[in-house]
Amino acid sequence: MTKKLKKGTRCTICKAKGENDKAVVYLPHHRLALCKEHFIEWFEKRVEKTIKEFKMFKLDEKILVAVSGGKDSLALWNALTKLGYQADGFYIDLGIGDYSEESKKLSIDFAESIGRKLHIVPMKEEIAPIPEIKQSTKRPACSACGTVKRYYMNKIAKELGYNVVATGHNLDDEVATLFGNTLGWDINYLKRQYPVLQEENGFVRKVKPLCKITEKESALYSFFNNIEYIEYECPFSEGASSIEYKEIWSKIEEKSPGSKLRFYSEFLKKMYPILNTQNKNINVSEIKTCIICGEPSFNEICSVCKLKEKVGIKS
Amino acid sequence: MTKKLKKGTRCTICKAKGENDKAVVYLPHHRLALCKEHFIEWFEKRVEKTIKEFKMFKLDEKILVAVSGGKDSLALWNALTKLGYQADGFYIDLGIGDYSEESKKLSIDFAESIGRKLHIVPMKEEIAPIPEIKQSTKRPACSACGTVKRYYMNKIAKELGYNVVATGHNLDDEVATLFGNTLGWDINYLKRQYPVLQEENGFVRKVKPLCKITEKESALYSFFNNIEYIEYECPFSEGASSIEYKEIWSKIEEKSPGSKLRFYSEFLKKMYPILNTQNKNINVSEIKTCIICGEPSFNEICSVCKLKEKVGIKS
């Protein structure tokens, strides 16, 4: 992102104000060269604008941020706090060796630095560490991991009285998911590709305030704010198709800056309404209540209670 | 395509018949290894199946094949003829130097070899050679070229009494177009992405019988049938975005054979019907008649008559 910044370029906003600061960032798809201070301001304004555009939440609502210890979730938590929102954190200790140990410590340290609560749920106590679940179920780790994250995030938010769960999914994540769903035209997935999922059937509202922020922008925001985050990926994520899609999209973006944002925004503007004004009857009200834990589920027994059975935990 | 064929692999069909022929082609996304003879048979059956699936035309209809002299249009013409259809050819001499000279000669030779008529329209006489149009209009050559091809193909088919125009667009072409339209979610283009466009408002029916055949398959079919075709691209096509999209899709296909076919077929199956059962009122019946030539047009004067004006031809 910064490589296209010519030496000596002045910050677009400083220049407009008659000031003289040098730009340190160039955002080709926004045609903006910015100094550190104005980049931070730009980033937070963009998050605020996204929250309002999609009516994600209001200032008086209690927000629970799903924190992984990575750049996106910490950048999100930082921006929400600076924007005046009441946002606490929620961390699932997945028990994936050093990766979990380090990301947990970074999350705890960050929570302290901004003076907000961090709720921690240890998988070791709830079910079992992810590597053990992986062995017991003989399924990919990412599958179990996604299941437990969705389940506990929702359950804990309700138990602790939060109105909404915010996740750090960025534009690159959303583009990769949208692209993946477009490859096979999975209508039911495409229909749910929206940065706000309203509260219904035992699910709390879920929002993605970074959906128009790129991965690089959130890394830079964390860097400029001296946020320490875990810099390597989860060891289980290697070879995930989302990584392949992200590579494809990096190339498209490099050739035509703005392509990612266009693909995502135009989908929301043009295709999402078409998908949601018809076929309303598909996959709606199929949600039941798990007969073991009482949480919402597509089956009699929910995926987490099934996981528990598989690793030998009696309910 | 052939590189994944292990030495000594037997033809899947021969094997089933108790014969012993060696395979010369491997089609990973169909999991078929085929000898020359069975590949040709497979190709023609697949074209026939596509014609029937989309109700493109019947045996008693007169078909005009848009011939460029390339592998796709000649493979199509050959297959249609072998399948018993009455297909004649239509060639526009674009006047692009050696490229046009060579492709014209190859088209004429091929027409002779199968004993069918080839109608030739020389741009030089109708308007001007494409390179001159390019200079006069200061627009990309591909834009003028597309305009004149669509116009004359339609006009000549009607004048000569053909029921339907068939073009050689293959799966790679269709995937690149669909992908391009998906990048910005152009609903009006996506709505028309179908291998059959019915006759309406002065347009004849247009069909794409190779829409489920890859570029490599049509090259191989031409090769096995000793069809001589022009092997290089039009000199003006360099840098076209469709070429970039084809590269992206080659990589996706290589990683997951069948991705192209899935992307295209699932679109037709799942998304196309959704797009066409609603918003029927968009862009329909906006078609007028050109006040100069009487051909269908979106404006008072059609694009070809405008081109003629620009190069200084008085109507």
C-alpha cells in the first residue's frame, strides 16, 4: 500500500488545511495520501460511517467485541472505544499451544490499556482444546473452531446482557467469503452476506464494522496506535481456501485499485436486495432449540453439544 | 490438460467396451481419459446435449455460424455439420492486415472442405477497415469491432433467411464475461448471460452451443479433425481484461478442476432464474428502430450508422 507513495508527497488533508505534513500512507482506491494523524482520523471516521450506514448500533447499546488478539479485532475495539462506544471484549481460549497463549496475553494487555472488561472462555474447560477436538472428531480444526466461536460468542453475549456482538471481519475477509459463495452461487449463503445480522430466534445481533476497511488498513491503524497484536496466523489455517481467494483478489486489486470495495459494496447495493425480496420462504424458521443446552440450533441437538458428545463429555 | 495423463492410461470408453485403446486426452473435471476417436464423439455429444438442454434450435432450422477462422468457430461449424444440422458460415472481413487475410483464407478453405456456403462481408466496403475506424473514432478497436460484428451478423442473417445465429463462445469466454459482470454486479448484463437470446425486436435468435466446452477442448477437437485455424490472437486484443480474467480462472481451475463449469452452470441454474423473475421492467422495450438503416437500436441512430458518420460516409 505504501510502496506507491512518492517521496515528499504531502498529506492530502494537511494540504487542504494549509499545513505541511508529509504523507506516510497512500490509499490508491481512495486516492488519498495521509499523514499518521489523519490516517487514524480517516480510519475512525470510516468505521463510524459504516456503523451508521448499516444501522449497526447506537451509542447507548452494550457491545461485545469478539477478540482474537489479531490486528483486526484489536483495531476494531480501539476504534469503537475512541468513538465513544461501550465496547467490552470476549476472548475464547482455543488452547492452540503458543498461538493461544500469546494471543490471550496480548488481548488481556490491550484490555487493560484501554480500561475495558475482557471476558475469557477457556475451551479446555468447556469442551476440550481445539487440537483435541480435531483428533476426536477427525474433522478440520477450522470447522470445530468456527462452531465453538459462533456458539459461545452468542451464548455469552446473551448471558451478560450485551445487545450486539461485533467481529473484526475486514473487507478482504468479506470479499473472500463473497467470492467463495459466488463460485457455486450458493443462494442461501449469499442471502446472508450482509454486515448486520439482526437478532432473531435466540441469536443476538451480529455486526462487522470493519467491512469496508482492508486488511492492510487495519494493520496500519494498529501499528500507528502502538497496538501489539499477534502477527502470525493460526497454525491450523494453512491451505484454507479463503487464503487462496485473498491472493486472487490481491492481484485484481493491484491491477484495478478499488475492485474489492466495488465487488463488495455493489453486491450489497444491487444483488443483496434482489436476493432478499424473493424466496423469503427458504431456510427461514427452520431454527429449533437444542434439547440439551437450549441454544438455537438447526437440529435437535446443536453442533456444540454434539462436539461435547464426541470428545466424551456427558451433559 | 494432457499433462496429467499418465503414460499407458487406457481410454475410459474403450475399456468399458472391452477394447484396449490408449487414451490421448485427460479431462480432469469430467474424470475421463479418452482416445482420439472417443474424444471427438464425446465432444459432439456434448455439443448436441447443450443444444437440446437450452432448446437452441432444431434439425430443420437454418443456422448461420459466425466464423472468425479461429478454433472455436470452426470446431462449432464442423460439429454442427457432423451432427446433421444445416449450418452455413458468415465471415466479416475486418481488414486487420495479415490477421484478416489469413483467417479469411482459412475460413474459405474450411467451408469448401465441408461443402457449405460462407457469406463474406468486407468492412472495407461497408464502412472502413477496423484500423481506420479505430483512428477516426479514437476509441479501442474492440469496441468498434464488437459493434460491427453484432450488427452485420444480425442484419445478414435476417436478409438471407436464417433462423438463428450460432457463435463459438466457449466456457472460458462465458466464465470470463460472467466474472467481469460479477465484479461490479451489473444486473442488466447478468440478466442477459444465457446461452440463448430469443428472437425479439428485430434481433434474430442467438445461441452459444460451445458454452460448456473449454477452450482447450475446442482446440483439441480442431486438432484431431485436422482443421486448420488461425492460431494467434487478433493484434488488437492485447491487454483486454477478459484475458486477465481467463488467467485468474485458469489458476482456479487448476487447483479445483470443474470450477469453471460449476461457476457457469450453477449461475444458469440458480441465479439466472432469480434475476429474470423479477425486475422485468428494467431495460425492456427500450429498443427502437434506427432512423437511418431501420435496424434495431437503443438510440435514434444506431451505433453502426454513427460509426459511418464518423468515418465520413454519407448515408
